[in-house]
Amino acid sequence: MSHTVVEEQGTGTLHVWALPTDEQSLLSLVTTLFEKYWRHIWFGVIIQGAAWEVAAPNAPERIGMYDGYVTVDFGRWHFHLCIGEHTASGPELGRIRRCARAELYRSINADDGSPVSWGVRLFNGLDEQLMTVLLPNPFLTDRQQILHPPDFTRLAAWDELRATYLDLAPDPLDRAGKGFEHS
């Protein structure tokens, strides 16, 4: 499955792969990210003017579904994402709230064309961002400090998601970068 190259204002060039948006696929994705990789990911909303990069305090105590919403509960706090059919608010709001687009992406260094960041993004029916998950990065520690030399084993989550949802093998381009560059 090939990717789409997207130029985004403020974030530069992204390689984007569409993911399935059915409830079961999205629940599997959220469960994998937060049960298996919670120590290594950062997540939140990243839009023009705001970047919420939150780290989970612990493994989720519960991941569950109710009326189209998945809840990821860390104990002291939790979040909800509409990933399935939501009926309580009526069909129009249900369509707007539900995840209508999901994607894997990698951000590309403008100087040498190598990836510098990898992630997952979810968007609602109005194409507004629901969440971005910043996947483990070979150039950064789990506390987002620069790693020298890079640790390409940190691409395990990216490689797993590509294999599971896109049937793609690891890409040598992902291991071609020299370091982190912030846009």
C-alpha cells in the first residue's frame, strides 16, 4: 500500500497512510498503543497554536466501550474518543463526533528527505483532529531528550502498526535519518 505525500502548513512534508476507521480496527489500534506502548508514546491534540504532548502516568486501568466511545482510564484521569456508532446525541452529531479518518504518518526532514518523527492521527467527521499519538522516536528518549546515537529499535511500534494495519514490511527509509529536527 503506497503512501500519500502531504504538505502541511507549519509541519512540513508528511508521508501519510490511511488506516481503517471501523470500530473494531480503531479499538484494536487504541488498545495496542495504550496497553503495549504506553511508556514510550506521547499523545494529545496538535493543531496550529497548541500542542498537547501528554505522557501516560501508568498503564491503563481499563479500556472500554460505551455508545461508540472508547474510554482509556489511567485511574486519576481518563479520555474518551468516539470511534464507533454514537446514538445518544442523534445521527447528525453521531456522524460528526465519530472518527472518520485515521492515519499513520511520518514527518520528513526538508534537508535530506529522511523521516524525523512517526505517529498516528485521528480526525472526526468535520476533519477536526481528535488525537495525535507520537510514536517512539529513534532520535529521542521517552522523556524527549536527544539520543546519540539513534536507537532504531524504537521503531518497533511503527513497524508493528505498518505490518498489522497496512501489511507493510519495515521501510529502510525509516532508518536513514541522522537525528531529530523540530519544525
